[in-house]
Amino acid sequence: MELTTFWFIIIGVLWTGYFVLEGFDFGVGMLLPVLGKGKAEATGVTDPVTDHIGENERRRRVMLNTIGPVWDGNEVWLITAGGATFAAFPHWYATMFSGFYLPLLLVLVALIVRNMGFEYRHKRNSDAWRRGWDIAIVVGSVLPPLLIGTALTNIVRGLPIDKDMEFTGNLLTILNPLSLLGGLTILTLCLAHGAHFIALKTDGDIRHDARAFATKAGVVAAVLAVVLLLTLGLTRGGTLLSWLTTAVAAVALLAAIFFNTKGAEGKAFVGTTLTIAFAVVTYFLLLFPNVMPSSTNPAWSLTTTNAASSHHTLVIMTWVALIFTPIVLIYQSWTYWVFRKRITTRHIPKAVDPSRPDPIKVH
């Protein structure tokens, strides 16, 4: 196998890992205002004297604690994907980042704001303070999957690129119906994936509410994903392998919906994991051997050959990847194993002294 092909596969694996792992982080963040409302507080049965934080806040803390130990590690996949693209395919990196400068800037700002929400919402025992950071978390969880999904769909669809490998379009070029459909599909898949993760990691009312929402989100995601992948496959000339991965993604999503209705959260979560993974794989199969197809002139497309670094650079990168990738996978897997147990609102204290700093740190 050519090293250029090997590194195209590696970058595809990195993007797959990012969407699978960070996907449920985004889903949890987006679901804060949806699943963070407790029935007890909504009906006014809580005691404001002995229960200062309320049922809603306990549910939100439970949700955030499900991803607390892992969200920052999951973001490493995005950094690694960007770094690998820069090192292995510098022309791809340059054209992509110049063409998607504004969307990628918004993604960066959204991720920073979301991470600040994780770190700062517990710093002050104030409902207004927490509400502000919750908004930051929700917005910071909506924009990245929407914008990255739109950008990746644009890349597969093809963009106006000239003979000098420069993007010649504008913002309206990027905001086309098919690419926006790609962003919405990734967004809804993350919602369903996050709901399955919450159901898998919690117990009690929030677990049942997450399952109910996951079914609705899964149905919407299934419709959008089928339309998107069929359209891309027909317009980009899908191969037998890409149609096979499309079919696997569709079947996995239907299986996730089925197992979710039966209360099998683990199998449902595996289903959305496979759906996201095979959807991303389909994207890269439709793309290869191009890395950025030119809609202006196919001869001006960026490929794994003309966009790649030197052979010597790829050899060094390959040895580094072979040594360090297993280490990263082992310690990240260990993290998930250590924090594998379910949590409930019973783990969150009911009464706190509102005059003192918030004693609970939620990552």
C-alpha cells in the first residue's frame, strides 16, 4: 500500500473516532435543556428550604458527569486529525482551511466556549451563573457538529478549486442545500447518540426520559441519513463498497432504534456508534482518491498524490503513529473502563448552603 493511501485511511479513522466519541459529548450538551428538567421541580413538590439546587440542577449535573471524565480526551481526536492532515497532506490542509476559514473559526470559538462552560459553571453557587454557562454549553455543542458536517459534505460534493489549488468560492458556495443537509444529519445523529449514552450511563427518571428522546431523534436521523447518503452515492458515483457501508449504517441505525425501544441501552449505543462510523467511512470512500474534488475542473482536484508531503515525511510519521497510537488507545480505553458505572440524581446532594461556594465540581 502506498503511504499516501495509508495516511488517507489514518485520517479517515481519526475523523471516525472523533465523531463517534465526541458525538455523544455534543449530544449530551445539546440535551441539557431537554433532559435537564425534573418532574418533581416542574410540579412544585420540592422544598426550597432543604433543596437549594433543585431537581433540575441535579439532573444537569448527572448529565455533565456522564461525560466529565472523557470529554477533553475525546477532543484530542479532532486535534490529531487536523495535525495529521497538515503533516501528511499540506495542500489539502491549506485549501480546506482557507476555504472554510469562517466556519472553522466558529467551530474553534464554540469549542472554547463550551469547554469554559464545563469548567466554570460550578465556580459560583448561583442559578443565573449556571444558566449562562448552560447556554454556552448548548451553543458550543450545536455549532461544531453542524458546521463540521456541512464542511465535510462540501468536500465530498466538490468545491470550486482552481489550478493553483486555491478555493475560489464564497460563503454562499458552502451554504448549499446538500451540505446543510449533511450538517443537520450529523447533528441529529449526535443527538440520538448522546441520548443513548445518557441512558446507558444513568438510572432513574433521566434514564427513561433519555430513551424516549433517543427514539424520536433516531427516527429523524434515519430519514435524513438515508436521503443524504443516497444523494451523495448517486451524485458522486458510489462504488460497491460505499453502497455496502451505506447499507450497514442504515441497518445499524434501525437496530439502535429497535433495541432502544426494548430498553437495551448498550446495544442501542453500539448501533448509533456503528451508524456514525460507517457514515464517515462512506464519506471517505466516496472521496478517494481525491481529498478535495474540484467542481470547476476535475483535473484540478486535490488528490492523495498531488496534495501529499514528501515520502520521507510520511515514513517518519508512519513510525511515530505505529508507536504512539496503541498507547493512546490503551489509556483512553482504560479511562472509559474506570468510569463505566451508572450515576443517578441520588449521587448529587440535595441541600447546600447558598452563601458558600458550590461544593460540587462538574466537569
